[in-house]
Amino acid sequence: MVIAILLVCFLLNIAGHENILIGILNTLLLFLSIAFYLKFSNQKLSSTKLLLLIGAIPIFSHNYNVLTVLLAIGICVLLLLYFSISRFKNIFIFIVLFYILVASLYANRLVELPFSLQSSQLIFSDNWINLYISQMQREALYVPYKIRLLLFNGSVYSYVLLSKMASLYTFKNLYDVLLIANLYPLVKGLMLDFKDWNRSKTLLIFFVLLISFTTVISRRVDIFNTFVLLSPFLMYFTLKGFKSINKIVYLILFVLSIIIVTTPFE
């Protein structure tokens, strides 16, 4: 089954952008994401043939920059190593965290090779936010001046960051990278894990939040670059929920997904 899924993924890559190298790397990323699910969940894949359609997830057929896919592959490898070793976990976790942080910075162009921080790309250098703060401090005359200083200051960035983080997970972004059909098992998987929560699953959510936060401090967010780094976590929850889905509903949603993807909207 896994080989068939990978074959579907590779063929869609070749059909979509004809970049063989990226196709191979995307397929390898999908393989490692599936391997992470098997390792972390200690469960087998669902036996349904509909699982073949996992290979059609857009996140694994996008024409990325080579470095971006390699960074995502590195995250998968480190996660597999972390959950495989029994010794030095407390040390290795800092290696994983540092790598995820650096990978997120590179993927969102906040750092360029070899290791040059692009401070102009940080949201904190965004002029319109600074101008908004200064303007409100001067013009919000309905509020006493000292209170204005308390309300309109650098804390505005907290709201902006939280707003941008929430906007990462809008319905449109999720179906762009996963298709509508795969949101169904993704939600199912999240619900199943919430019923059986443990420390390791909290760690997964922390990794997701770390990537999300590092993404939104950039002035320009690349949705696919962000979600390709999240691919092992997304695949874990999607495959986790696949065993509990209604297969007819999933098939209908997949057909709907294809119609939406292939229909031009003006």
C-alpha cells in the first residue's frame, strides 16, 4: 500500500511540474511522514484502498525550492530519531527544537545562506504597524493621553502575531494544502488524540506552534513553505483519523475537492 501511495505522489509531481528532483524529494518526504506516523502511533495503516488518495495531497506535489524540501525531510528524520532513542532524549530534544527553529527561519526567508538574518523581513520592522501605533497615540483623543500610551504601544504586535497565526489555519489554506477531503480524517485524528492525550502529543503541538510562530514573525508568509514543514504532524493526525472515517463521505469529499481544484475561479 505504501509503495502505491508513493507512486501516486511521484506521478502527480511529474504531471504537475515535471521537476524530477523535487518529485523524488516530495515523495521521500511523504514516505518519512508516513514512517513517523507508524513510529509515533505504533499502529498500522488503514487497510482501505482509499488510502491511495493520500498520495494526491497537494503539499507533497508542490514545486518547492530544493532547500525547503530538504529542511522538511530533516525534521522528519530528527523526529524519527527522537522517538526511536531511549537515551539522551533530554539533550536530543534541544537539537530538534533548534533545527525546527532554523528550518522555519530559512523557509520563511528570515535567514539566508549561510546564516544571514534578514531583519528587514521581520514583522517588527513593518512601518505601517509603527505608524499606526504613533498615530493612535496622537489622535485617539477620546482616551486620556496616559491611557493611550498603555493601549497603543508595542503590545499591538501581540495582537498582530496572534491574528496572523490564526489566519494560517483558515479553511482555504487548509484545503489548498490538504484538499477538503483530507480535512475530514485530520479533524477525526485530532479528536481521537484529544481523548487519549499524553506528554508526547503535547510535544507535537508545541512543535506545530513553534513553526507557526516563527512563520508569522515574517512580513511575508509562504503558506506552502510553512505547511511542508508541518507535513509530518499533519500526516500523523490525518492517518490517525483515517481508520474512523466514513469511506463514502470521504470519497464524495475527494470528488468535490477535485472539482474545486480544477474549476477556474475569477
